[in-house]
Amino acid sequence: MFSWVKQEQGGRNKDGEMYQTVTEGLQSLYTKKLLPLEETYLFHDFHSPALEAADFQSKPMVLLVGQYSTGKTTFIRYLLEQDFPGMRIGPEPTTDGFIAVMYGENEGIVPGNALVVDPKKPFRKLNAFGNSFLNRFICSQMPNQVLQSISVIDTPGILSGEKQRISRGYDFAEVLRWFGERVDRIILLFDAHKLDISDEFSEAIRAFKGQDDKIRVVLNKADQVDTQQLMRVYGALMWSLGKVINTPEVVRVYLGSFWAKPLQNTENRRLFEAESQDLFRDIQSLPRNAALRKLNDLIKRARLAKVHAYIISYLKKEMPSLFSSLLEREHHISPGDFPNVTKMQDMLQHYDFSKFPSLKVKLIESVDKMLATKIAVLMTMIREEESKQPPAMVSGGAFEGSQDGPFGHGYGEGISAGADTEDWIVSRDKHRYDEIFYTLMPVNGKITGVNAKKEMMNSQLPNSVLGKIWKLADCDQDGMLDDEEFALAQHLIKVKLEGYELPTDLPHHLVPPAHRKNLTADALYNHADD
């Protein structure tokens, strides 16, 4: 349970408001501080519908977007490890609408028109997109463990051509923008054989402007090409994305094949496993960061609402061509906070500027106070409560067992190799390491650090890495290496050269036999003392 105020304050803040959870605090701040500003300056007409209780209380949502046959529906089935109601998979365009896959005790489908009147679901404002959209929107409910933590939104496969956009009967990009503002993660799926970004796909990606921190890219079906082709495909994808996603940072791309079928090319198996685990960790962290995401989105919304208020109030007075520059100087507004100019121009054609409200300073000050003080306090309370309770993680489905057991990522590889064997794994190559060891002029069975350095530098690893290897291998910390410690150093060099990471502390199974404590003897000695 998140607390808004400390217990010694009696459960109330200084304004006498009672908050039991972070969600309740966010909802109250929005309703009392930000909503009045939005309603006064017609923010909901120009930008985004008002937020409701379900928007704050809903589980984290993941939105999947991509062209047809890139594996969006299959990706959901891969995560859930079972079919869901309304699912259709095929090489041709099959998903012709939006499907919200959510948790429910009873398996079934709720149609869109019924869905948008349910106050417990965060979809009520989608009613504005009309029957053409609602007839292609359903909620697929089922008792699945993964869905207890997150919900997943499947979208129609995107096709190219003007005809496809017209035939939808609703504003596809605006629907995506609506979802983009409310979901926790946006996953763009690409097929290794289908990298072209059509006009509608470009428009869809641009609909997520301002939500760049939520976007992840998945290059699916990557096992269907060999390593050389994969490098070219990856480069081509990054080039295509660079023309659409105008951000200075490189977007994160996950490579893999997200379905439960044998890999066609296994030469990149290790890479695919590492990438899938990275993506799983990213998705698993969503419940833990849900409150922080909602807080961040509320701040972005407040900044946009303030700018909108300045624009509307200024238009009541006059409409100079360079009003944005004047507003920037007068109210210290960042150019990046201004809304889309073309969209604003289209919307303003239907309004009488003389009926716009003038600037109400108290409303602006109330929002400024919220951003300056109350948001900061809430941020602190989130971190404090997170430190007092175990982090929530998505579990079940493909997330179950992906970390543990012999098929977990990295099990039996690199530094973990030999962990489940009785013999010391280094001993398998020790005869080769001993030949090198005795050429380094050992004295009393040990070689100096100077002589060891000369041999270790032949690996061409940087000094920072070799220094770490030295600390791990010098078990007795005497500044010298015996034959077992030297063999261990060579083994760690081999592990690093194969592309694996080194541990902070030496695992027990890699400790040289001569440097291991006799646990049985220690126990008998301690028992005798007692």
C-alpha cells in the first residue's frame, strides 16, 4: 500500500486532504488542480479527453503496433502461453480491429459498445471515435497469470496505400495517440522480411510523438535469416526508423523470434536468448514502475495544458503570426512544449476567438504549485514505499521459469560453466596452462606479478579487465600466482574473450581446490571448541 503522507501527520497533508494510495493522490491532484485548467481552456476539445478514475487505477498496459503478419497476435500468445478469445493468426491480415487482452475470472469477449460504458475499464473516452471504431474494438478476458499484472492491446495490421486508411471508417492515428498517452509500453514489431515503413505506419509512429520513452522496437522472426543477412536487416531497420522517429537517441531494438517453434537458424541462439531476457525484464518491471509512469504522464499533461491555456488566452486578445515566439519570451515556455501547429490551425477554424476565456492567473498558479511541491512529495513517497516492499513483477506464461533451471539464460555458460559438475572445470585445460606456467620461471611454486602480467597481456584485453581477473585469481592475495591460480586466470581470460561478463566475486565452483576451505574439518574443529 502506497502512503501519501506520513503516519505521524494523521493520514492528512497540510491542506487537510486524505490520501491512502499514490493512485488516489494522483487522481485527486488531477481533479482539483489540473482538470479546472483543462475545462476552462477547452483542452479536451483540442488535445485529449479528460482522465477518469479508471485511467489512474488500471493495470499497466502494453500496446503492440506493426504491419500485418509481423507476429503481433503470436507475440501475445507467446507471452500468455495460451490462446485468447478472439485470437486469429495467419499470413494474411487477420486482426481487423483492436483487442484489449485483460484478466477476467470467466473467459469471454466484451464488445466495444459495452466496454466503453464500463466505469471500471479505462476505455470510456473511446466512445468519441464512434461506432465505426467501437464495432472493431473488443475486450478479450481470461484467467491468465500474466494478465493479473499487465494488459495487452493488439492492433490491426497496418497496410500500405490510401485505400486502407479510408476503409477503416475512423481516425486510426488518433486512436493510437489516445492509447499511446495511456499505456506504459509501446512495442513496434517488424518482420525480418518486411522492413518497409508504409505511409500509414509512419503516421502511426508519429502519433506517439512525446511518448518516446515508452517505445521499444522488436525485430521479430530474426531466426529466418543468417548472421550476415541479420546485420544488413538490422542496419536497414535503424535507417528506416531514423527517418520516422526524430529523436537524438537511438531507439532500443530487440532481436529474436517470439513464438514457440524451433529456430530455423541456430547460429544466433545465444543472442536471441539474451535479447528476449532483456525484453522480458523490461516488461516485468512495468507494474513496479506503474505509479512513476502515471506521475510522469500527469506532469507532461500539466505542461501541455499550461501552454494551451496561454495560447487560448492570447488568441482572445490578438492573433499575430509570431505569437508562439512572444509566448516563449513572456512566459518562459520551451519550444518543445508547444502543440502541433497544423493541427491547432485546423481546430481553431471552428471557434470564435472572442469567446475564449482570458488568462486566469490563479488556475496557472495552482498547477505550478502542484508541479513544484505536491508532485515532488509524491515522488519521494513512491520511492520510500518501493524500498519497504518487494518489487511487483509480471509472472506466469513465458515469464515463468525463464530465469531458473538449466534452460535459463546463461545457465552452464561462461562463468557458470562447471557449476553443476563435481570436478573443477579449469582442470580440463590445466595441462595446457601448466606448460605456460613453467616457462614463466616459478619460484617455490609461484610466479611473480610481473611475469604473470607479460603472459596475461597477450590476450590483448584492456588493463582494467586484466586487473579484475588478477584480483579474482589471486585467491590468497599474496601478489603471486601458483599453478592453480594461474590456470584460473587463464580460464577467466578465456571466458571474457568468448564474450561473457566477469563476476564481482569468484563463484565457489571456480575456487582452486588447494584454496578451498575444508568445511567438514572446520565444523569438527568448531564443535570440539564448543
